Amino acid sequence: MTAYILNLSCPDRTGIVHAVSGFLLERQGNIEEAAQYNDPDTGLFFMRVRFACDAVSQDDLRSQLLGLAKSLNMQWTLHDASQPMRTVLMVSKEGHCLNDLLFRWKSGLLPLDIRAIISNHREFYQLAASYNVPFHHIHFTAATKAQGES
């Protein structure tokens, strides 16, 4: 079976999980993982669903998702779970998470295509170089923090 990952966000309301799971059920999709939460500060709902489906092609899923997206005012992405996700890692002064991610990626445990590492500190340039990952330093001060983070 082909596995897909659907990421979505939309204004929070009742019935979103029902609508998404019903959409997948109608296409003989089997949900393997799902995680969702709502953000009361923004009023948005976020969901990530990994599902398997061979009854409908990826192109057909994409075109059929347009109707669901319109009805929920939903932003979404759909990708084939077997394809590594293009990723940029952002790191601050603490490097333990970066080191763990790079190790698991290089060991084949994380299906990622790491394109670059971005940091406002230079400490992990050598670590990035040892994994042959481009490192980009973004320098900013307290006065230019908003610009540096954009």
C-alpha cells in the first residue's frame, strides 16, 4: 500500500476529524497515525494524518482534497511518505537535538532530505560540515532580532 502524509490547518470547529477521516474512508484509506490539536490563541486547528491508500492515485487524492479544503477553509499538503521530506534545520546554542537528528538521519532512521542548517550562532558549523550539510549563519542583535527571524 502507498502511504501518504496529510498535514492541514484550518479554523477550528467541530467535525473536522470526522470530515477528514470520512474523506479517507470513502477512498478506502486506512489511517495509520493521526495527531491533532487546536490553538485557542489563534483559533486554528492543526492535524497530521499518515494513511495508506491504493484505491485512489495521489493525483486524484490531491484533486479530491480541494473540495474538502474549500468546505473547511483548509490549508494542506499531501506527500508520499516513502519520499524523504525536504528539511532545513534551525538551531540555537544547544546542539544535542541537532546532533541527534543528524545522527538518526545519517543512520537511515529519519526519512529526511536535509538541505541546510541555519543558526544565529556559529558553534555548529563544524558539525554541519562533518555531515556535508550546508551551514548558514544569520547574525542579528536584539535590535535586529525580528528582521533576523523573518
